[in-house]
Amino acid sequence: LSPEEFRRLGHRMVDWIADYWARVESFPVRAAVAPGEVAAKLPAHAPEEGLEGAEGWEAIFRDLEDVVLPGLTHWQSPSFFAYFPSNTSGPAVLGELLSAGLGVQGMLWSTSPAATEMETRVLDWLAGLLGLPAAFQSGSGTGGGVIQGTASEAVLVALVAARERARRALGREAEWVAYTSTQTHSSVLKAAMLAGVANGAQDGVHLRQIDTDGGYALRPDLLEKAVREDLAAGRQPFFVCASLGTTSSGAMDPVRAVGEVWERTGVRASGGWLHVDAAWAGSALLCPEYAALREGLEVADSFAFNPHKWLLTNFDCDAFYTRDRKALIDALSVTPEYLRNAASASGAVIDYRDWQVPLGRRFRALKLWFVLRHYGARGLRTYVREHIRLAERFAAWVEEDARFELAVPRSLSLVCFRLEPRPGEAPGDTDTRNRLLLERLNASGQAFLSHTVLPGVDGAPARYVLRLAIGAVRTEERHVRAVWERLVALAGE
Ligand code: PLP
């Protein structure tokens, strides 16, 4: 494409996206295609001949309508309430476009100083807004923030840094043990698998999942028991991951109490690492009324949250902070001759390649920079508060209707609820009715919710529950009311 043709097509594509956002509400939220249906519309082989200039792009724009749109689940729909939100916004998309257009690769400071220094500064801004400990900011000289692709990469990086730090502290190999709760996100288990930390009591290294309390938060007393057992058996605890906002039910693990276990058992003194996964809930820290969620972060070694979930920034963007950047570098730095340069050798710059798994990296700070500048802290707080307010409304409607119940108290903008058991009804039958309710709602296309199963507490059976996660950029009260009215109507059926 010539620059002029790019300009014309680019304007048209931006128009297309703006139109998509304007009409996103009109589509069924969940994709209604069968497996293979999208693929069947695509040629089996790549084209031999390219398109003739900009005119040929007519076919591509047609395919967006005919092939792509019908195969989408509309995450940007105001009636998307499934999983956790995956935000995008005008400022973020413009930042992403600019990043692609500049096409710089910021693996080293020297390969594009602006990419590194702006990332450092924007993450410091964000740390300030969230009220994270000063040790997580670059000014500390020993800590700082970095954009990882995902919370999954963040926990993997934390885990391998932790093991390397513990190995150096101990001065030898050991039978390493990591801990997290039974409600933790699957990414922690995947990180453990990737790092060769087995789930269960196998040889070498272990991941132990600790039971939760009635609110599905990690029980520090059981963590302490497990740590002491492992120490007594000659195994070496080195890593614990606490969650702020578990995926199933939004539970908040007691970070401070976890840190105290680390302290009391001597694990901290031997280099043990405490990671906090706040992938979704982290955005709430912007609001002073949720300052309690910060409790204990001063003893955490790392903290991660996803602006790509609930902070108006399109995927991928995970903000990862550590107080010990040296530990990352010790674990992740490999320097072949072709990457050597004077700036790195001087020690005066950050090379973010040493803080992550891949070598290469995009200029992702641009989209975050645009989002923070466009909305400002006040705009972001208003945004988060409105979703929480809507979730409060929904939770109140659930509580007022005798046919429904909250499965757990609302957590920020997440409501877990279900049809209440009928007198004498077998638990499996209540689950079936709830499954049916969810399937009918989602099949209607009007809204999209997802589900989870919460384990039983104190001998009670496990429960199938519906999750309403509010956080799409265009969600208003009328959308939340509409999904509630549809649920009520379906319950009546
Ligand atoms: N941690 C929690 C608590 C999550 O809810 C999620 C995703 O929903 C993740 C981690 C994984 O996020 P990512 O897709 O950024 O790896």
C-alpha cells in the first residue's frame, strides 16, 4: 500500500470500528455458529496473487461483515457479563494503532529508549494511582513495573524469579514447594507446570493448593500448617500466590496474614516470595474506598493486575510490579554477544527483555498512556464505581426475589447467584435448573453470562452458580435491568 492508499483505508477501517461500537448492541452477544462454520467460509489456501491496490480491499471489508462478524462473541456488547470483562476503548485502540505503525521493538533500552522510559513512567503513574507501596516503583531503585502480556506470564515470571532467589539464598538445590489456594486461577497451575513445579506430591518440586474458608479465601492457618509440615520434612517453601478477586467468586485472600505466615515460619528470611494476583480486582484500588484491598501489599514481592480486563485498555496489557527487579534479572537474563551495547553495560538503563519470557516486546505503554491521559484518574474512578454500583443494584434485585439467592456476597462488580433450591429438591436438580436457565438466557442472544461451580462448605454439596461480571465499557443500568428481567421471565417458565 502506498502511504496515500493506507491513509484512505485506515480512515475507512477506523470508521468501520466506530460503526461497530455504535451497533454492537444489536448483535446476539454470544456467537451462534457451529464448529467449522467460519472456517468453511474461508478458502483452503492462501491467495497466490495479492489484491490490486486499495480497490481490492472491497473484498476484505465484505468479509468483515460476512465472515468475521457472524463468528464473533461480542465482548464489547453492553450485555456481555461473562467471565471477566475484556475492555477496549478509543484511546487504547489509537495507542495500539500507533504502536503498530511505529513498529518499534523495545527489547532493550537502546532499541527504543522512549518505549522503555515511557513504560517505566506510565507504570509508576499507575502504581501511584493504585496506592501501591513505593518499593514497587522505579524510584525505589530496586523495584519497578513492567507490562507483561498477561497475568499468566506475570505469575510465571514471579515463580521462576522466586525459585532462583531462593536457590541463591539457600546456596543449593532443594525440594521446592509453592503454595496457592484451591480457588486460584488456572494460570498459577500452568505457571507451575511450565516451571517444572509439579501439582501434587511428586518428586522434585511441588505446588500445594490450600483449602479456603466459607468465603472461598485462602485459609492462612492451613497454609501455615502445610508450610511447617514441608519444612519438617526437609522440603523448602519458596513461593506463595495470593489472589485478590478469585475468578470463580471474587474472593479476596488475606494478603497480610499470608505474609505473616511467611514471616513466622522463617520462609521470608530464606528468600520466600509472595505474589499477589489481582488480575481483575486490581482496578478497584484506584478508588480510596477500596483501600482495604491494599492491606498487606507492603510485604508482597510482586503484584499483577490487568488493565486489559477492567481498565479500558485492550488486550494485552498486564501491569506487573516487583520490589526485587534483580531477582527477575538473575532468573531471566541471558546475554548473547549480539545484544551487547554500551547503555546496558553501563547499568544505567532498564532492559525489559530481562523482566519477561520473550525477548521482543511491543510499545504497549502507548495505549496505557493514552488511556490514563484521556480519562484521567477521576474518569477511571468514575468508570469503576459505576460498574460496582450496577452490580449492587443487581445483587439487591436477586436478594429481593424469593426464587433467587446470592451464592456469595457480591464482590466489587461480580455477582454470583442462582435459583434457590426448592424445598426437598436434590442438589443436582437445583444445578440442572440453573444450568438450563443460563443456557436459555445465552441462547436468546440478549445477554451472555458464564457459570462456575463453588465447592461445598462444611459438608454442603457443591453449587452450580451463575456469574454476572459487570465491566463492559458501554454497559448502562438499562442493560443490567434488561438481563435481570429476562432472568425473571425465564425463571417463571
Ligand atoms: N488471574 C485471575 C484472577 C483471573 O481472573 C485471570 C483471568 O480471568 C487470570 C489470572 C489470567 O489472566 P490472563 O488472561 O491475563 O493470563
